[in-house]
Amino acid sequence: MMLRRQLRGRNDPTVRPPDPHSSGERPPKIPLEFVPKHVALVMDGNGRWANMRGLPRVEGHKRGEAVVLDVARGAIELGVKWISLYAFSTENWKRSPDEVKFLMNFNRDVIHRRTDELDEMGVRIRWAGRKPRLWPSVVNELQKAEERTRNNDVLNLTMCVNYGGRAEIGDAAREVARLVAAGKINPDKVDERTLAKHLYHADMPDVDLFIRPSGEQRISNFMLCSPPTPSSCSRTSCGPTSTAVTNLVWHA
């Protein structure tokens, strides 16, 4: 019989601390009560960053891989427990077929390449999003990463792939309706807490820091069930540079 692995936390000797930041900077000393618990990061601005430099849009997306790793390391050093990355939205299917194909391959390959490293740091990878329409190979890599890292608890890293806030609410409402029809939920007892229990990850805390590197001032259908307050939003046109985005996490 397979034994269940114990939780791997920060003090577990098998967990490798993150490498120092490439810039040589160290995280600021912030009292624990002021460290954001859940940071939501919109992975946008990549195409515009590339266009401004005369590069193909895909080159901007490739820079995003370094951002994912750097943000995870920076979050661990600061003591952040939850990071949600908006990697591919339900609206991204409207992009050109070539760009969609690149993003599908890119998300799949990044997860495949980086799961071992994130696992060594005690990161738990989770997926939030819809399965229909998503490439089976992408779903397979996401599910393998979830299984591989399910007992880690240094940092929860949620990869939002084929995700949309309205889609999440719609899926939760559909599940509640199904349970009502099956007689498992009293319709008179349905409220916002009922809906919250059927979101993709009901245990996820509300967002208290929302970062959008492109400088856009909208949340773009991301985390609608726990929208950030204006004071928790950080927007800057830093593009897909890992140093700049990590500094936002540290100093926002």
C-alpha cells in the first residue's frame, strides 16, 4: 500500500530554500501582519513589451517563464502563502490562431520544465480554470504538477489557465443548481456562502494584493469573487521583467 507523504513545509529538510534574487536585492523586513496573504498577478503586457522593442510577441511571452520562477522565490522569501497567476484567460481564445497555439505549447512546456524546481522549494501547484477546449496535453501537465506537489505547503501557486471570473461563478452556480435538483441542497438556504463553497478552490483566501505589470487599470475578469480594493492594486508598466515584478511583490 502506498504511504501518504507528509506535508512539506518551510522547515522540512528536503525543501530547498529559493536562490537569492538575481539583482542581489533582499526582501524588505515587513512585520508578518502586513505581508499580503494572497497576491493575484495578471501576466500581461508581454506582447506590448516585445512590440516596443521590435520583437515578435512570442518573445515577450517567453520572458514570462522567468517571472513565474522569480515571483515564486520572492514570495517565499517574504512569507507570502498564496500566489495566483493569470496565465491564459477564457478571452484569450480570441487571439490569432498562431498566438493561441504558442501559448498552449508554452504553458504546457513551462509547467513540465519547472515543476521539479518548484517542488524542491515546497511549492504546491494548483490549477484553476475550465477543462473543455483546453489542450489535453496542457491539462495532463497541470494535473501531474498538482499530484506531484499536493503535499507541499510553503507556497500555494495557482495557475489560472483557461480561467475567467465569470466562468468560475457560472460553473459554481451550475453545480449548486445540480445539487438543488438532486435534493441535496435546500434552495431556500442558498446564499453567497453556498456559491463560495463551489468555486474552483473554496479554500483560497481573498486577494489582498493585485498586481498588473502592464499598467492597465482593470481586473479583466480575474478573481471576481474576491476583487481587490483600490488600495490593494499595484499597476506599473514594467513589462515581463522578473526583477521589476518581484520588486512589486516586495514593495507594493
